[in-house]
Amino acid sequence: MRTLSQTVEFDLGLLHKYNRPVPRYTSYPPATELHEGFDGSDFRRAIALGNSQNTPLSLYCHIPFCDVPCYFCGCNTIITPRKDFAEPYLQYLMRHIAQVAALVDRDRLVEQMHWGGGTPNYLTIEQITRLWECLQGHFTFAADAELSIEVNPRSLAKEYLQDLKNLGFNRISFGIQDFNPQVQEAINRIQPEEMLFTGMRWMREVGFEGVNVDLIYGLPFQTLDTFKETISKTIALNPDRIALFNFAYMPWLKPLQKRIVPESLPSAEDKLAIVQMSIERLTASGYVFIGMDHFAKPNDELAIAQRQGQLHRNFQGYTTKPESDLIGFGMTSISMLQNVYTQNHKRLKDFYQAIDADELPIERGVTLSDDDILRRSIIMELMCQFQLSQPDIESKYHLTCDRDFAKYFDRERSQLQQLAADGLVQLERDQITVTPAGRLLIRNIASVFDTYMQADNTNRFSQSV
């Protein structure tokens, strides 16, 4: 295993200089480059290519429903307390699974599966069981597959958790966001401290192998002192992984966020202080700073994968399954195949109509060029490993002497040199290494190789810090 420095340096001047909208790089090209008019033929060809290579699978099921809205949320959700909406959706979801599974060879192993939303535990256990059996009936699961589900702690019972574990789920995640009651009220997500600790105790008692929690900084009424309490309580909760997300306040894209008063949001300086404090406290408590916004215990698979240089990113975030094809089921879900990304219809009516017509419910997509695939590899190496070997890239993508790494990326050289002058990267003859000062600005560093970002003058992305 390699040694990767966990040191993070905070240079407020540099953080302010580079704090601008950039993609999160759960993919490259970013999801903003998916376009309408994409048909299913390239999707089918990508599935066939994965079949020929026996590429392992990662499955995602989107359960879009929530009882009440969370005002910070940027996900694609359907807000309704009417549980009868779930049954027809479940029927169409299972038809979608059967439709895609017919294209996939059964000897391809599912190594990872995740259910997200929305709120997956919006479904009854009986509905959860039917969906689980549908997936098991159409795909072959590896014996050690990671099988995870997101839950809302406000509607949990220990018996429900036990049933999830008995089915086979081995990892579970839930959102805390903030322990402070004033912040919770402002974002319409009231979940008392006792509820969160009780839910965590139940998850441990029924035997989940891994528990993930989400925190968000930049929410209304947060201060450095109040978020110190949230970090302390999160450490006491003792999850295996912690995601610390920057609140992307974009009411022009997410109308629900208009319910948040802008004047209640912390300043940029306060947000940077919160980030610095959080990283210092979490790493001092033994968590490994995986990168950008994730922390894990040293014996967690993510931390081990990073030490081995095997960490990767896909539309679900950091993953230990770098070579898997990701297939998304349900409305709005994204698939990430060999050289194709697709997203399903965002409107329930359109999703249903496509399934009824026996068509793949794809609304938009993109087919990657050879240049896209090369740049994706570089961006993901930087995002996940914080270093890049130029000879490895030259060998993998057959860059020859007359067009080696330096010549291919001659246009990017001046930007890299500026980053080096600011102390964010070290440029050696054959390697690019992200410095401790550059780790918080890794999205900016990766964006040097993003040809789409260079031409994008919109504000479709969240701030880098």
C-alpha cells in the first residue's frame, strides 16, 4: 500500500481566489453534457460490449417519493403523503428492470447495489421485498456484494431495519445535515438528537456492516460554534463514513430552495471556518479524509481502496468498484456504461409511457469520444488518488513519442503552471501531485483537463468550497 498524506492546509487567500462554480466530477463529461435526442442504440451497444468483456455491474434503484419536502434538497423527488402513488411506480420500476435485464448476460456479477431517492423507506417492507426479489431474479449477485440503502430516520422502526438486514442489505445511510434545532426548522427537517442516536443504535444492533451519514455545511443559521456541536455529536454517533457536503444554494434551478431566506445563510468566511474545523476534528478523531467531502474510518473499504490507489468515482460518489458498469433503474436514474451515459425520464408520465411502449425510458444521454475517455481517466485519478503518473496514462492510452502527455496537453500547461505557482500542485517530470493546500480545491485542479468547463460560462455548478 502507498502512503498518502492526510495533511490539509488552509490558505484563505487561495480558497477565495479559486472558489468558483465547478463540477463535482462524479463523471466526465459532467451530467450537464447529456443531451436530448439520444436514442437507445448506443446504450444497447454499450451493454453488449460489457457482456463481451464480462464487466461486473453496479445497480441503482431510484425511489423518488418523500412525505414532506426538505428545503435544501437538490434531488429529483415527488413530494406526497399519499402512499398509493408508490404501488404503480413499483410495478413500472420492476418492468424497467426486466426490460434492461433482458439485454444483460446473467453471468455478469452484481458487485454493488444502492437504493436512493427520495426516500426508499417510503415503501412498505412488502414492497421492498418484491423489488428485492425482482432484482435477485433478473441478475446474479456476487456473494460479497455491497448492498446499500438510504433511509429517512424520521420514519424508522427497529423491526423495519431488521427486515432490511434479513433481506440482505449490509450497508445503510441516512442524512443528519445538522443537529441544531433552529437549522432543522429552517430546512424543514426536524429530527431530534434522541431519534438519530436511537436509529443508529438499532442499525448496529441488527448487524449492518457499514453505516454512512451525511452532513451539510452552509445551511441557514449555521455558525462555527453550532456546527462544532454537530461535529462532536456525529463523532459520538460513530458512523463508518461521513459525507460533509457544501450546500449548493441555487434557487434558480431548485425552486424549493426559495423557501430559504438568503440572509440566513452563513458567509463565505464562516463556511470556510466550518470546513476547516470539521476536517481538523474528524481527522483528529481517527477518520481518514478521503477527498473533497468524504471521511471514512481507516479500516473502511474506501480508505483501503485509496491507499491501494483503487478508489474511483461514479454518479453515486466515491466507490471501490472502478471497473463496474453502473445501470440506473427508475425515473431520473443515470447509467454509466463503457462509453455511454444516459439519464431516464424525469417526469413520471414520460417514464410510464416509455415502459408501456416497450421503449427504453431514456430522456437524454451522451456517447464519449476517445478524448473524453482519456480526460475522464486523468480527472478521476486526480479526484481519487491526488496524483497522476504521466507514463501510466501514456501507456494505457497509447500516447506515442510524437504525441506524448506533454504534447497532448500542451494547452493545459499554463494553467498547471499557475496552479503550481500558487502551491496547489507539484509538477515533476513524469507526475502531477496535489499538495496539502490543493486538496480542498481538487475540483479546480481537475477542471484544467475539462474541455467542456472551459467553454461553459453558466452557473450550473456549485461553488468549489
